Amino acid sequence: MFVLENLKKTLGKVTGVGRPSASSARRAVRRSKPHALMFKDDGSIPNNSRLPFLLYRGAVGLTGSADPAGLLEELFEANDWGDSWRNGIYDYVHYHSRIHEVLGIARGHARVRFGGNEGKIIALRSGDVVILPAGTGHQRISASKQLLVVGAYPPSGTYDECMPLPEHRERALKSIPKVPTPVKDPVYGKGGPLPELWRRP
């Protein structure tokens, strides 16, 4: 399924056929009160001691869209969150120490543990969006067969993948505080909750 989805993405970018427009992506946005959670360093997964994990329930109306993943990609890109991908969520715990990440559920549903083994399992469904500050552990616990996720990243930062290993943690504790704060919320842009909730002291 993911091979076909990425082929559809490439074809849409090259030809423009079936690709949602920026205006259709903006029209799909629904106001959603952010749920902000802090996850503690559990000794293996550092999480982020300063920036909260954000959950937007039903933030994007995807019902009836011919290409829900394309709609999320267009929305994220319009708000300067790029390098998007279409896939699922790994079934092992991992985190990114040098970049923040947004995950939008394009299709299906999943139970995902955020914050490492001591974190919280959250049920996600189509239209939900989560924003993971650098260091946030995440792992798929279960999912529907049709699960399709779109991930993207802000313009500043470098992608890396860290595991719950002492050598990864040591480097991560130095790099996480240096990751720049994005100017725009990936869903709501400059006027969204992220710039306020992630304001540096």
C-alpha cells in the first residue's frame, strides 16, 4: 500500500493531476483545541523537558477527499513543514533528537505510545494531527490495515533516528535543546497554537 501511495504522491507532484490545491487544504482545516502533554525523561527516552507534545483532534476534514494524504501534505507544506512522507508508524520506540515532527492521520486508525515505555498510549484516527517536539518517543502499538500517515518537518533541523540506547541518549541530551522553534504551526500557520505554546522563555 505504501509503495502505491508514494507513487501517487510522485505522480501528483510531477503532473499535478489529482493533487489537492492549497485553497482546498485550507478549507479542510477545522478548529481544534490543542491537547498539550509533557513527557518526562524516563532514562532511555529523553523526550523534551521544555516543549509540550501537541494533539489536535479532528483538525483536518478528510471525509470525501480523493487524496487525503495529498491534502495533509499540501497543508503542511503551505505552513513551511516539508520533506513529507506517506507511510505508517514504526512498531518500535524511536525518537528524533535534531528535528521536530508532525504526523497527520490520512486514513484508518492507530494506537500509538508517545513518550517511551513510561509515556501514554493515544488512539488516533483520520483527521487527527500530532506534533512531536524533538526527543519525543513514539511507537505504534496497533493499527487498522488501512492506516496511512503523513509526516513532515519544519525548515530548520536535521532528520535523525534515535533508539533507546545510552550512546544515542548522550548525544540527544546535547542536541535537543538546540533544535530551533518553528515559526508556523503545521496546521494553523502563524496564528496557530504552536508558536504560543512553544514560546521560548
